Amino acid sequence: MKWLVVLCALVALSECLHRVPLIKRKSAREVLREKGLLEEYSKNLISDPMAKFLQSGTQPMFNDYDMSYYGVVSIGTPPQSFRVIFDTGSSNFWVPSVQCQACQMHSRFNPQKSSTFTRVGKSLNIGYGTGSLTGYLGSDTVEVGGISVAQQVFGLAQTEDSFFEYQMSDGIMGLAYQALASDNVVPVFQNMIQQNLVSQKLFSVYLSSNSETGSEVVFGGIDENHYTGQITWIPLISETYYMINMDGIIINGKTVACTVDSGGCWAIVDTGTSLIAGPTNDIDNLNSAVGAGTFSGSVNCQNIQSMPDVTFTLNGHAFNIPASAYVQKGNGGCSTGFQTGGGQFWILGDVFIRQSNV
């Protein structure tokens, strides 16, 4: 059985660890809001954080509004560098192609400048609400945190939705299982394992609190400097997403969502989602219990210090999220990091991950 690592508090230091520093920048949602364009784009694009987990058909769908952490990888010989989101909620790796005229604001891969590039020939089509990303698949050497992965298949985007110009990252590197990959492409991390490039068959993600720097993805192990306490191992429900059973959500000793009587629920740990998302009724209960507006999640910024912790119980282990971690401050005031979604499951995004190395 495969297992998900969730670490109490903020996992062994080794020379074999391969690190990719992550930089936190404004998400597309924040940039669009600042430019007064969020309402316009929201009319036409999916903003449900659960959209990519509820897709039908074989092509994945992403909600890129809220992705805010990215790291740098390179492709080709000589290497061409790209800023990518490391997304545990998807499995494909893609970057813009030099043929993408709508991608002028981003780095674009030029296959003619790489001596190791091979065109695979298959088309690429990933849905984005009313728009799409289209292109084709290629193969080349990919460098991630000092690891050179040979003959990695990846997508070269030839068209993208216009809202991508507001996104800081160039592309996405999916870290979920191959079962989710379009065209059954072998994900980058699985290729690392198959090519014996990592000392341990695991990776970990550390997101620093209240800082643009200090976050990282570690391949081949876990850094003990990023945590205190003991490692908690939680079994996955399936080798698709990093999906786990959740026993309940507790505030002030009372279960407010995902009750034992209802059989608990399941959650997906997703680095590609900035918030914690859940069913509408449960999120309303959660916001109400912490003293926030049930629809907007808005709170008085002066009340943060007196707001209660929220405890997520996973496989019998309690993970506490203080108000200082789940309340977000913005130009328009303060609001909780709890968001409604269209599914009957939970997404434990960056708000959760920042408190627990995963």
C-alpha cells in the first residue's frame, strides 16, 4: 500500500536530498482583482477549486486562479528555464511552446534549440472552463533540483487562455500518479524513481509562513529542519490523487463538519490549491463556528487573535490550524481561507500545508 506523509508541525537531512526552492507570488486571482478584471474573468472561467477533481472524460481541467508558489526547472540541451507550479493535484508536465503567440509574457520552449528534443506526435488538450490549452507532446531531458531526467515526455502548449498572462508561472509540473495523466504519460517523479535518480521513493513539500522565500519541494527524502515532533503516515485511498480519509473537523471540542456519524469524509492534499475547500454546508458551518460570514468568510481583522483553532483529524491524528494561519489579510480586509466547492469532498490546500510539511 502506498502512503502519504503528513508531518506534525511545520522530515532525514541527507546529501541525497534534491531541493527546488519555491517562490510565493500573487495569484492570478489577486492580480485580476487589483486590475479590476476579476468579475469579468469570473463570468467565463471556472473558479471552483474542485473543478479539476470533478472533470469528465480523459482530459484534466485546472483552476489556475489561486496557484501562487512556483519553482524553476529546465528542459533541453542546452537547458531552457521555466517557472512551474508543482501540483500534487495533477500528473502532466507542460510549458508554453515558442509557437504560442498568446504566451508572450512567459518563457517559451523552443525545440529547435535543443539537441535532445524528440517530438512524440500526440496532441495535448487540457480544459480551462470555457477555454483550453492545446498543443502537442515532446520528449527531452528535464532538470529538477539537480536531477536530470532523461527522455521525459511533456506538453508544449501552442494556445492558452488570455488570463494566463496574469499568472506568474509558465507551466505546471504534476506530481500525482500516472493513472491521472493525459495519454498515460509517465510523470516526472515516477521517471525519477524508474531511472534510479532518488535515494528514497518520496518527495516532500514545505511552505514557509508569511514569507515569499524559504519554501521548497524536496525530492528523494524529507528535511528534518522543517518539522518538530514525529512523522505521521497516512494511507492513501488510491494511487490517483493524494486522497485520504478525514475523521472530522473540530472547533472548541465540537465536530462541525465531516462527522463520525456520517462515516467521515475524504480529502485531497493539493499543492495546486491555495485554500481549504469543502462542501457548501460544511464550509458555512465552519465559517460560522469561527465567527466569520457564512457566505463571504469575511472577518474583522481585529478579532484574529481571539478566533479559535480548527482541528482536522486525519486517520486518528489531530492537525491544528490557528486563526493566524487560516485567516488571510488583503487590501479589502480579512477573510478565512475556507472556500465552498462543487463536490462532496475536501481539498487541503496551502492553508493546511503551511502548517504541516507533506
